[in-house]
Amino acid sequence: MFPFPFERDTSQPAPESPSEALASKPAPLPWESIPTPLDEADKRLAAMEQDEPKRRLIRDAKALCKQRRITQAQMAEEIGVPRRTLEEWLQFRRLPKAPGTTLIRRWVETYYSEDF
């Protein structure tokens, strides 16, 4: 069937002790290793800590909106973003990127100094 003959299988001798068997195993490749839950938790915690200033800014904006007794639509118009986008930010479904964070920060600074 094949145009060339197969070589005879030369089997290797079995290791003498279990430590030899462990030593001969290659280390798992990075994509083969299973991440531990602790690693995943550390990553989530780092991401949350990185986003904390944005969360604090959004909480301040929500409180200021409530103190001024304006709707989210009015707030969105004053900030200059679509109402739906602002709604998602205020409900923490999405976090604003740098331009959105700047707009919210300017809005908070402007109206916080005026009212209080």
C-alpha cells in the first residue's frame, strides 16, 4: 500500500522508578495550563480597582442629578451624549471611556460649584 517500508518500532525501556517517570514528562505549555480560580479572581479585582475612579465619578454624577432634580434626559442633553448612553453609564452596564469620563467630570465640576 505504501511505497516505503515502515521501520520497526523500537520501544524504550520502562523507567525504573516513579521519580524517573515524573522527570521525563515535559512541562505543560502555557495554553495547556488551567488558570486557578485565584488567578481569575485577582484579575477581576485588578480590573475593578482600575475602574473605581470611574465608578466614584458616576456615583457623584447620579447624586448631583438627584440633588438638582433633573431627569437623565436633561442630564444627557447638558453633558452632550445620547440619553441611552448616559443611562447605561449611570446603571453601570457600561463604563465610559476617556472622552465620556471627561464630559461627566466637567459636568459635575460645573454644576457642583454652582449649586453648593
